[in-house]
Amino acid sequence: MSRQNCCKQAVPPESATICPSDSGGTMRLGLDVGGTHTDAVIIDTSGIVCSVKVPTDHGNLLSSVMSALNSVLDAAPTPVSAVHLSTTLTTNALLEGKTEPVGVLVSSGPGIHPLHHRIGDAFFVVDGAMDHRGAEVLPLDAAQLGHAANACKERGIRSFAVVGKFSPRNTMHEKLMAAALAGQADFVTSGHMLGGRLNFPRRITTAYFNAAVWRTYNSFADAVEEGLRKLGIQPDLAILKADGGTMPLAASRSLPVQSILSGPAASIMGITALCDVQGDAVLLDIGGTSTDIAVVAGGTPLLAPGGIGFNGRQTLVRAMVSSSLAVGGDSVLRASAGGVSVGPDRCGPCMALGGSVPTLMDACNYCGLSHVGSLEASRSGMEALARLSHRDVADVAREAVSRAVAAIKSAVDALVVAVNEKPVYTVREMLHPERIAPKKIYAVGGPAHALSDALSSAFGPNVVVPRQHAVANAIGAAIARPTCGLELYADTERGVKLIPHLSLSAKVDRSYALEHAKEDARRGLLSLVAAESPTDIELVEASSFNMIQGGRLAGKTIRVQCQIRPGIEESYLPAFRRES
């Protein structure tokens, strides 16, 4: 059995690694705030300048951020020009139900009743409707709107989502609902700001999630900005989105839902930066709390173009396809005569790093697969666990490793099956006609090196652990380039053009055509973010339909969706590929 492993030395917790740099390239800082650790790296075109891994203190995020920033910035030979962030904080908040209550106000009109899409404990339907072209069919019921606002006020709700069924075509009702909440709301998510696609259930869910994590996410953003202010630097700040591109931190404050699955996106981008991924493959990010799993087809990560499913609900958030498993290095071990279980809970760090209960990393230490922290503490914890189950300690430790890897293998197999049961899209939006059959496994994260032999036993010999596996997420955030998208809708009979992302409404005449819409969408997108070149803009959808009334052409409905293609900054790649 063979194993491909370019790892020379992992970055140990609470330590920094400094590498030589010619400082000739643009210095970027990648910061990944995870549920267990906060990682930071500084990169330039010569590779990694320095890196650090510190524990994440959820009670004092500023302390964790400051600790990581101080360590790497002290080692930087020149000021950093940009800081790119990734985080699992919003994802974890939603998964664990640790979000604030949200007042949801919706208006829809005829069709399936909005209560079928109910989400949260404060869901209110306000009579009023627009048709599919944006014409008002029924005005908003002011009395119902006032009742909903008062009911939320009595319950102390401060964060809201307002959604109209056809709001991308006419924003008036959402604006009226938001105005009614102005005196009592800290934040209001308006559905039309989430994109131009007409999918009412997804829009409701996405607006709810956005409002639910707004405060959590902005506390994280505040901590980062405060940390940088304390250090006296003002770089460009961006957050990694779920589709693998970045957006400005300032813009993300009102769209925090774009940061859900930011962590898995960071690991995908990190692996593709560190490894020349070819063909079909599986990407694993084995962290302290969980393992994120992704699949690539033909060397390209898969994308859910219509929006990712999350927590059992479909959203409008474009994201790379991934799944998560509650198995990580700090997963709690339990043993009995019937066997060993790994996770799904985490009760702090492994005993080798001061924890109170034995974890998967303690089992790896006992088996000689890793040398993290106090080996004696790991041995003591594993021996106590074996005594409770009246079993041999070596058998317990080996079974813990085996069970963890078996769970990862099962989750990988399930994801591959799920992907092969539906059409698959790559991040370049190309339909992939063949079944995916992964030939290689790429693994990153703190425990990846320790589990590499066991992974090879489960998956076969083609398991690759890149040298910088321990800080791959921070690398992925640092090396990602900006991306965003927008939709344009035009109705030439009504003489209107809308770009919801820009809150733009303009008049058009009957000569307005699809080619005009494509160019207007392109210009609008360029006004949001500077593309490296015109080829960075890709057309996701373009359609034009004739409207016939009384046997004659009454006008056209036109829809265009375009985006800056997600990807990594090519100028940084050569150095990372040399290191791997």
C-alpha cells in the first residue's frame, strides 16, 4: 500500500511558521475563523510568507482574531494589501439553532398559500399581490401590516425578512413592508436584494437565513475590522462566498447568507491551489469539529447553480456542492463492550491539548499516528476509556481511528451517489454528461496527516495530503478572486428595465432587445467589481420571449443573468504548486 504525501511538517496549534519571501508579489492575508481553530496565512507570489493556527474563542472572537493577526503581521516584511476571510460561524449558528428570532412578513396573492413555506416562529402573511410582470394586482393591506409589526414589537424581535412573490419585477410592496418596520428593526432583509430569480419558496428561506445570522456575522466582521484598526492597517477586506469567489466585507454585512458554506468553499479553493487536481476526485477537509466533503468533475468543483440546499430547505445561495459529517479531530470517543463511537459531539480540545475527555486525536496520538501536545495526557485518557469498557487500550484506539475513517468513507460514497443521480454542473456552468468516478482523494485539515494511512486503507493508494494541509482553508481564502453576479429583467410592453442588485429601475422602449440587455448587465456587473478582463464575465442565462396580444406582438420579456467567474488568482499558483 502506497500513499502520496507531500507533507513535511504540519503547523502545530498555537504556533507560527515563517518562510523566506522575496516580497516581490502583492502580500495577501487569508484568515479562516473555524469552529475549533482560527488560521491565518500571509502569501505573495513566492508562496507562503508565514502562517499561524490558534484556538477559536467563541466568547471573545476579537481575542482569537487579534492573536492570529498579530502573529502573522509581525512576520510580514511589507504591509498586506488585502485580507480575505472565511468562516464557519454562520453555518454553525444555523446548524446548531443559535440564531436570533426573525419576523417574516410575506405577500403573494393567488397561488399556493405562503403558509406552506412557513419558516420561523414569527411568520405573517400580508394580503397584497403583484403579477409575474410586476404589475400591482392587489394593494398591501395596511391593517394586516400594522398588526404584524406590532406583534413582532411585543415579542422583542429586532431582525426581519420581508418578501413579495414577484419582488424582482416590482419592489414596491417589499419597500412598504420594510418602511413599516423602520422604527423597530435593527435589520431588514428585502427579498429582491437576494437576486432576480423567480422562486418564492427559496427567496423566503434565503431571506430568513440572512436575517437570522445577521447579528452573528456582523459581530465577526466587527472583530476583524477592530483587530485591523488596533494594528493600524487598512487593507481591502473581502469574505469568501459559498461559490468560491470573494465579495467586499462591507457589502457582505447586509448579505451574510452568502457566507454560509464559506468554510467548505475555502477548503475546496485551498486544495485546488495546493494540488493540480485532475479528473474526478474527492476533497476532504478534516477539522476539529467536522469533516467537509466535496467532489470535483474533470478537475473542476461542482456547483449548485440554482442554489444550495441547507438545513433541509432550498435557498438562492449559489454554492459549490459539499456535505458535512460530524467527525473531526476533537470528536468525543465513547467505548463499551459493543464497540467504540466517534462523535458527533465535541466537548473541547483533545486531552493532549488540555481537554477533559478523550477524542479522535488522542487515539491518533496513542497509535503513533500523530504527536500533538502531551502524549502522556492522550495515553492516560485512552487508558481510562479502555478500563471503562474492559477492553485493551490499543484495540480501542485503533477501532476509534477505523470507525472515524469508515464514517468518512460512507459519507463520501453517499455524496457521489447523490451527485450521480442528478445533472452536475461545474463552476464554469458546463453540463457534465458522464457519471463521476473519483480516482483520487485529497485531504487537508489538522488531522489529515494523522489519518492518511487509514484513509489509504479505506479508499485505495491515491490519497494526497498536501504539505500545507493544516492551513489550507486560510490559503483558499487568500488566493480566491472577487466574484459576484446580477440579473436584469426587462418588459418592453411596460417599458421597464430592472436590476435588483443595483436597486435600478429604468425606462426602455420597444426596440430594447436581448443584445442590449446583455451589454447593460455586463456594464452593471463591472460597476460592482472590477474584473481582471472581459473574459472573466460569464453569461449564465439569457432569454427573450415574445408577448402576443390580440394576434400581434405586444412586447418582449427579457432576462439576463451574468457573473464574474469564481476562481483563484493565477499569479499565485506557480509557487504553491512548487511547494506541493
